[in-house]
Amino acid sequence: MTEGPVVRPRRLRSTAALRRTMAETSLEARQLVLPVFVREGASEPVPISSMPGVVQHTRESLRAAAAEAASLGLGGIMLFGVPEHKDAVGSGAVAPGGILNLALADVRAEVGDELTVMADLCLDEFTDHGHCGVLDAEGRVDNDATLAVYAEMALAQAQAGAHVLGPSGMMDGQVGVIRAALDAAGRTDVAILAYSAKYASAFYGPFREAVDSSLQGDRRTYQQDPANAREGVREALLDVEQGADLVMVKPALAYLDVLRQVRDAVDVPVAAYNISGEYAMVEAAAAHGWIDREAAILETLLSIRRAGADVVLTYWAAEAARLLAR
Ligand code: PBG
């Protein structure tokens, strides 16, 4: 008899084929959603310096990106608009001729039902003060006045052709109001991806460049405190109650515990948003040669899946799909 442990977990790690068979979690193109930016009036794509490899699209280049996303078998594309003109109430968000609504129609015409078309539903890209809602006389974000604008925005996005609306402004009651507006207009077919547990995060930094945000101050009176996990679960449960078809945790990496808790608490699909700052950190370290870029990308996305995400929004969606197909 040889000495040594009887139980040897290493046995199942000994060949690539065994590891493939025993993997508990998978990463597939269909689980990945590509967030994209479209800039009003752009004649060519504009690079975003803090997000190497990501651009503000023209309407034309966005159509091409959507067609590529469809051919790669991605789970969807999430559109953000960058308007030329902003105002206090974010008029460009509700106008049928606003850049986001035009781009939604473009993309839908390009991909039909071959790719799920999602729209970020929030005012921050469209307001000159950069907040996610309209302000009251004291300059505070007015929850209920904002809900009325979200309802209008939802109808415009549904009309433009979005399959899924993603309210991301963290106003109380936003999912219920949007659901009611859609249903009253006969659009029971349009789904809601609620940004339920959305934290006031430093990791949104590069996104602010991506949408030319003019935000002064911060979003802490509506986005969540990073100290709170239970509250994230509560927000998700409230959104499910109000009719959310799926819920999201955002950011992903600093909130994997929240993601797991939300996954265990709800019975709808759960998404996670691998945000701009998470993208930028990996890209920056890789550019220095400090980490293996492709391995880091796949490990990041797999970890978010393992923590409980059914769907992952990531700026690497197209590239990851190509890496996975190799
Ligand atoms: C709000 C919104 C933000 C992001 C997605 N939707 C910014 C914010 O809330 O400050 C951030 C996405 C990212 O950082 O990649 N419309």
C-alpha cells in the first residue's frame, strides 16, 4: 500500500478533456450582450480614449456592429445615445428623432429578430446637468417627475423597435410605471431588464467620457451605497414585483456577492454589467504587458457567470465570442 491521500481532486484536472467535461460553468456567445454608443452627427466612429477598442459609433458603423453581433450569435446589443444637444429635461430621449430612437430603428431594421435589441432607458446622456432624472426647484433629482418622462421614453423606444428596455436611473417605481405605460399602449410584448441593484460606483469613470457626460456632483441620492448587499436584494425583489422580466446587478466585479444573493433570491433571469472601469483596468494592465489580456477577459466573464449571472453585458462581447469559437 502506498501512503498518501485517498481523495485526490487533481485526478479530474489531469487532462484538458477531463477539465472540459467537469466544468461547472460555461461561457457562451449567446449569454453575452454588447453595449454600444452611437453619437449624433458623427461622420466617422470616434475612439473613446479611456476604453481602448471601444468607439462612439456613427449610425452607419452601428448598423455594421449590430450585423456582426448577430452573426456572432451574441445574446443582444444594448444601445446608448450620445446626443449633440442636451437640455434640462433630456428632450432628446423622448423625441422620435432623438439619436437613440433613430439608432434603435436602424439596428432593428438591420437585424430584425435575429438579435435582441436593448435600449438603455435613462436621462443622463440627454440632460445638460448629467443627472438620470429631471431636477426640482432645489436642484434635487425629482423621482416622480422623472417617472413621467421615463414612461414617455419607454414608448418612444418601443415604437423605435427595442425588444428590451433597460431602465437604469434607479428611480423608485420606475419598472412599474414603464410596464404600465407599455401595457396601456398595447406593447405587452416589450420586455424590461431592470438595472435593479445599481451602485454609485467609481468604476463608471470611462463611461462618462463615452457619453460626453457633463455630470457635476454624484448620483448617491439615487444609486446604491456600495456598503449595502441586502438592499440590492430588496431592490431586485421590488423590481420583480413591479413586472421586471429580468434583473441586473451593476457593476459586476466589486459586487459578485450581491450578484450571488440576487440570483438566489429571484426566479427571473439575472444579468450583470461588466462596466467601463472594469474593462479599462484589464485593458490598461494588458497594454503594460502586466497580464495576459485574452485569458483575463475570459476569466473575468466566466467569474461573473459563476457568481450567478445568466447574462453578461460586456464591451468584450464580440471579441469573447470569437475567442470562444476558436
Ligand atoms: C446610466 C448608465 C451608466 C452606465 C450605464 N447606464 C452610468 C451611470 O449610471 O453613471 C455605466 C456603464 C459603464 O460604466 O460601463 N445611463
